[in-house]
Amino acid sequence: MKALQPQRINFLLAFVLSLAGVAVCAAQTLNKPTPDFTYACASASFNDFSISFTWQSPAVASDNQFILELSDANGSFNNPTVLSTLSDKNTTYEFKFNINWPEDTAGDSYKVRVRSTSPSLTSPESDAFSAYYMSVTDALVINNYQEASICNGSAYVLSVDNYPEEAAYNWYKDMMLIPGEKEAFLEVTEPGIYFAEVDYGDYCSVNTASNLVEVYAENSLGITLMGEPNITLCQGETYTLTANINDNTLLYKWYKDGQLVVQNNENTFLVDGNTTGFEGEYYLVIENTLTGCDEVSNTISVGSNGFETGLNTPNGNVLLPGQSITLETTTTATNPTYEWYKDDVLMTGETGSQLIVSTPGSYKAKVIGSGSCVTEKFTPEAQVVVPDTFVVYLNTSGYTECMTGTLNLELAGIDAVSGTETFSLQESVLAGFNYQWTLEGAAIAGETNRTITLSGIEASGNYALAATINGTAYTSSVLNVKMGITESPVITAPVAVTCNDGTMLDITSNMTATTYTYTWYRNGVAMTEASPNLQTTLPGTYRLEVGANGCSVASNEVTISEINQDMVQLDVPQTFSIPEGETRVVTATGGDSYIWYDAAMNELSTAASVELSLEGQYMVRAVVGNCEISKTVELTYQLSYSVPNAVTPNGDGFNDLWILPSAYAYQPDIQVTIYDESGIQVFNVLEYQNNWPQSSDNMNYKGGRPPIYYYTISKGKDIVKRGTITVIK
């Protein structure tokens, strides 16, 4: 075997080393951080804690930062919190992070870890620990430091007085934790000693432990109202309700029909039959002022042996000309007799239960009952009046201005006015009137009922209702009815782009009736145009308002855009490149139609897309509305710097030559040099013509192994590319 010359060995060694990089590196080690505490109870008055950390060489970069991160309360680092960042410990292998806990810290499974930034490394997670930020550090106060009693098996609510808004609490009974009780209050049903604390975990909660409250169980006193459960009284009789317990340390609360009547220290209560409305259900609530417990007695029903009276006016209390009305008494008395009074004067001979009245005045009846309780009662008074005039009212609750649909106007009522007093007429009196609806002061044929139904904009106008009795008409106030437009205006613009060439664009409306008014708006500003259709050359947002009878309705909006180049977009930049021999499909969007041309104005396509493969300039003309937009692109071939590393000079016409990309081939300032395996130069040329090897006859295949050549590509004194070429037959 022929030995290589030293200079060739040096050349090949330098060449090979230039093709491969050699790197030696070692990784730093971040150790698990260690909290300098077993648990953390932070507060506004104390929030200084430290965490120890060590790491191992090699050194980190000078711009490195060590970042201490805190997990969530469950130990997860999916969204960590940064507790501290240190940039001055890059040569210190053991140090402490001094930290303050965030105010939302609360949990028993926190962890910390350390990250470095240069290099980017993360330490193992620390052991889990408990940490809480205590917004409350004072002792809680419950039940205002008072003891409590459970009355007759009922419940008593203990509550936190001074800090009732914390997230969670712990409640204890007889020094044992009550599971699941986390609110600021506790419903107590058993006697015992209770206290509470803010839930700050197993270690921090004790700082907030409250005062102790002893809860006692109190027994029932057995309060009872003595006597029969049902009592009846005549007028003038009395009855004394008496409790079975007489104790002046108790507070007696006497109730009638669920309403407190009186509270005192008396165990008796007098029911007086002379008092109006004495009848009802009576019971007693006693309060133990020492324990605060209440106890409710049984109920005694007190009724009346008297009777009730009333006075009805079925025909109303207004005397119409030539008419009379009837007054009727009602009573629960047994075998009653009657006396009638007008203006407090007894009416001779009027002893029936009804009275026919034809003159105005104030009427009432005395009802005299019989039985075990003989008594007498006056009915309420009825004022019978002769009206000075009548006032007619319309019910307009269903009307809103410019409404659409159906409107029902109707008589709401008629008031009789007598002096300073007003009386509403009953239905029986309303039936005696005749009715006529009017529009603009004229009677509407056929509309003689109390209601009238209106619909459509043509029904707009001034309406009133006249009510006539005994030849005199009384008319309601006039209601100006404005019915709305039921149609919805729709405007359209077949072409919505202005070309800035003075061409008019048409905007048309589906509503064109001359009975309407038309107001056009451009960009929210009213225009002078008053017709249902509009011609314009100006861009903007247009809207039409159609009106009638003071009501209006707005159309949809139509936007006219000003032509601009950005309306048409191409999916390639203005100049783009492809590898020589490939094709690229270029697509335009935003136009209504397209024509593609090459630089010689030869038509290439009338579609939105065109397929290009040759270098040159191309243009697309896009039609947008009545406007035309032209855009040009330029296609160039990409410069490739990829050099093949093998040739097969076997004469098959494929890969027979070492073909360089255009960045290196045919360039007068590029020199190509090729060496064989021994380092001997076998080819050297400027402006390489992609013509090597010209023959493979002089190439040696040692032991059937294809020969390997080495090349350099230079520009001036600089080598811009080097590598190997394997020649395979």
C-alpha cells in the first residue's frame, strides 16, 4: 500500500474536521429545594420565610436567573406562581430564597421547585408542605360571649360575630371537630361546649380559636289556656282568658288571629264583647326571660252571639233623571226588624229590608235582632246623589304610539260628578246610555258599541266616544291614534362599489307608495333626497326611513364601498420564487370575474386561478361590480445551494454528470476544485459548466468499492462549500 505524503494527510485531516464538529459538554445539576420550615403560617404582621437550594457545577451562564416557583394547593405546577427570581447567585452553589407568601395561599399540599434560564433546567419538586396566609390572626368571637339555651328540642344558631366573611371555618363540640361544618354559623340541637376557628389547616387555625359557648337544654313549662276551646259572647259581655302558670318572671305575649295584642307579666287577658271585631282565635306565648325560650299555648276561639249588617246598592248610588234606585240590607241577625234613616232622620213607615230611593241624601238602616243576645246595629251609610255632569273615560292601556297589529279602544267607565264628589257608575247604570264613536269629530257609521277595533296605518286619527242619556251627550277626551307602518322597507344595491369615475349607483326600495315620506341617510346623516329610490356616486353606509302620520320605520343598511386595490387579493407576494422546473398555482379573490395575462398580454386564464412555471411578470384584471382592478406579480426561480454528493456516469442519461445549482454553475466568479482520495487535484475550473466527469474510464474501483472525491467551491479567496462526491457506476 502506498503511503500518503504528509502534506496530503494534513489536507485530508483538515478537510474531514471541517465537515464534522466536535463538542464536549457537561450538564449542571439542580438539586431539590428544601423549605426552612415545617409549615408556613403567614400574615400581614409576619411574612418572612426562606427556602434553601443547592446546585452543582459546571457554571451557569452569566445572564442566568434562578427562579423559585410555587405549585397550586394540590401540588400541581400546571400554572406555577413565581415566588422569587435571583440573578446574582450564578457563582454561588448553595444559597437561600427569601420569600413572602401571596395573600391567596391556602392549602396543605404545596410544593416548590427551582428553574434556571441559562441553561434551561428544572429541579426536582420539594416535599409537600402546608402553607396559609392568615387574613385573620385575632381570636374569633361567637354568640357575643353569651351562653345559649335550646328550647323544647328546637335549634339554636351560633354565629361568628367579628369575622363572618372568611372562606371556611372549623366548629368543635366538646373539643371534638364537627365534620363538614365550614360556614360562619352553626345550627345547634344538642347541649355542649362549642367553639370555632378559621380553617387555616392543621397548624395555623389554632391562632383564631374563639371563646367557648356552653349550650344548655331547657324543658317545656307546659303552658295552657284554661277553659273551653270555643267561647261565644253577646254584646256587652266579657270573658277572661287565663293561663295555668302565674309567674312574674315570665313575659306573657297575648295574640289574636296571629297578631300580637299586648305583652306584660299578667297571666290573664280580658276579651270585651263591646269592642268591635273582638271575635277571633286567641293564644298565648310565654318567654322565659332567663333562658330566652318561648313556649306557645293552645288556642281558644271567641265568637259572637250578635250579628253582622251591610247595605248594598245593586243599581248604584247615582239617581238618573226620572229614575230611582234600590237599597238592600244584609244581615246575619235572627228574625230582624228594620228602621230606615235619611240624613239621620227616621223615615216613617219604612220597615222593610229594602228601600226604593228617588231623592238624593245619606241613607242607612237600623237592624234589630232577637235571640239570646237582643241587640241592634246600623248598616253603613249610602250616599245617593243626583249628578251635575258625567265624565266618560276610555281604556287606552293597549295603545302605544306607532303600534302595529290590532288596537281595541273601549269604554273604561263613566263617573257621575256631584259637587266636589265623584261616583263611578255601576254596570247596571252604564247599560242605560247610548254610545257613538267619532273620528275627527264625525260619527263613525255602525260603531255604536262600547268598543271599537282599529288596525292599519289608515286607521290613524282622533277618536272619541260619546255617551248619551235623556238626550244629552257626554263625550270622552280625544285620543290621537297613530298606527304604525306594518311593512318593512328593504333597500338593495345591485352594484355596491363605486369606481370614482362619476358613474351613478342605484339603491332601490321595495316600498314606493306616495302616501309615505322617504328620508335617506348616509353614514347616519340625513340627505335631501325624498324619493323611494336613490342614485349616488359616494361611498358610505345608506339607510332609508319610511314615515307616515308621525311614525317611521327604518330599512336595512347597504354599504357602498370605494374601489381600492385591496379588494382583490392574491395568495402570493408581488414577487415570489419557485424551483426551476416546478409550477405554482396563483389564486385571486375578491373579484366578480378575472382574466390572467403574461408579460406579452397573452391571455392565460379566465378563472380565479392560473398555473405558472416560467419566470416573468404576470397580470390579472379583476372586475369588482362595475370597476376593474389590475394586479401584477413577478415569478423568479429560487437560487438553490444544495450540492449533490453522488453521480452515476453509466451513460443512461440520468445523473451522469455532477450538476450544480445555478448559484454555483455558470458563474464566472465561482471556482470548482475536485480531489481524489489521495488528495491529488483532478479537476479545477472557473465558471463550471456542469460537465464533470467527462469520462469514468480513469476512475479506480478498489475492491469493487466506488471511489470518493472531495470538492471545494470557492468565491475569490473564500471557500463557500465543501463536501464529498461518490462515483457509482
